[in-house]
Amino acid sequence: MKPMFGRGPSLQLRLFFALLLSVSLMLADSRLDAFAGVRYFLNTLVAPLQYASNVPRDTLDELVMQFRAHQRVVAENRALRKQVLQLESDQLLLAQTERENQRLRELLGSSFIRDERKMVAEVMAVDSDPYKHQVMLDKGRTNGVYEGQPVINEHGVVGQVAYVGAHNSRVLLLTDPTHAVPVQVMRNDIRVIASGRGTTAYIGLDNIPSSTDIKVGDKLVTSGLGGVFPEGYPVGTVTEFSFDNKRPFAQVTATTAVKFDRLRYLLLVWPTPEKADNAPSDRPMSQSSSEQENPSSDSASSSGSEGESP
């Protein structure tokens, strides 16, 4: 019986012929460029497959780039928001600094402030007791502050020092019920006593006969009597003059020149050269304890002669 499949050449012979054919084709292509058309055809046929195979990689690269760009934009946006917040806070501080600078310019450039020795002080605290009108300043005995010392601002009289510590002092305001100051009417130089009424906007004139030549609108300034407040500092403006036959004196009310609900920077005044010599504005004092006590005794005697009760 004849076998279905005949036995062919051996594997070694087949390998030899395959190698020989490959070498022949390579030599023919390299020497004669015989397969240039075939390569062009195959390259054209395979090119769409190459482009198609690159689509996932290009898409993935594009997505990665967009994601990174998004992350970078988010980070930059967050940083810019923080920067804007910082700049806005700096702008608020700048506006506050400009307002403080304006207050100091008004304080030091007021037309009625004369050549007495002065020192700028800042309000540290306000007394919370509704029956006491007092504020705390950041200047004390080491700065030459003494009890009874007059305190003003760019608008007029604020009050006088009632207590002096080493580095701070307490000021009794003009509106306190226990405070009184000698004043005079600018129009006719009538001298009267103005005292606090416990409100932040009004003071009263005490013991005014009904025949006294005082009118609504009259300006009140310090008279200089008593030696505590120098003469001529604004105190207020008369807003009411009424008389009741059942009362021995007229009821006279004046609005204060100073807005006591807006106090920030004040001026400590040394009315006399002797007291001004003990008031350094730039450095602490270096004086003996006896020299530090002199201002207090001087102010106490002045306050007693003036009739005030700081």
C-alpha cells in the first residue's frame, strides 16, 4: 500500500535553501534595489495601522497633559487667592495707617495749639463704668507726666491727668461729673465755671445769674485761672440758656468742642517751662525721686486753687 504523504526533503536541507534564498533576496535588494516598489506598497498598507496604534498613546498623553495643566492652574489659583487675601489685609492696614497719620497731622497742625511743651499720647483703654468718664494713656511718670496735667487734642480741652503710673496715666475727662474747669466767653470775656454732666457731648455752666450776658452760640475757652489749663483752649459752644423763676440760677448747657466718643491720640501739655523741662518726648526721664514728685505736688496745689476734683 502506498503511503498517503510522501517523505520530503530533510529539515537541514530546507533550512539551507531558506537561508540561501534570503541572502539572495537581500543582495538583490541592496545591489539592485529590486524590492523598492514592494516596500513602498507595504509601507502604504501598514501606515494606517501605525497611526491607529499611536492613537491610544497620544490620547493618554493629551489627557495627562490636561490633567497636569488643570492641577497647575488649580494650584496657581489657590496661591493667587492667598496672595489677594494678603494684599487686601495689607490694604486695610494701609488705610488704617493713613487714617492714623491724618489724625496725627490734625493733632499737631491745629491752629489753636501754641508753643507750650507737648507730647503725643495714645489712648490705651476707656473706663467701662458709665458713671466715670476716664481714659488710660500710654505715657506715665517716666515721661514726665504729673497729676493735674492738662490734656487736649486738635479740637480742644479733653481733661486732666488724675493718676500717674510709671508707664501710663489716667485722664479725667471734661464730661465727668466730678470735673470742672474755669472758662470764659470769647464774645465778652465773662468768666464762669464749666463742669461735666455725665454725658459725652454736653457740659454745664454753674451758678449763672439770669442777667448774665451769655447767648446761644457763644464760644467757651479756658480762662487760664487756677494755673492748670493755659488760656484760650476751646472748651465748647453754648447751646441752651433757660431761666426758671423757681430756681436761683439759669440753666446753661454747652456742647463740647471735643468728640469724646472718638478719642485716639491726645496731647499732654506742660503750661510752664519748669514743668516742660521735666518732660522728655523721645526718651525716659533720668531724674531723682524728689524731682518726680514735684509735678504731682504742683498739680495738686493748682487743682485745689482751680476748684476741680480730678
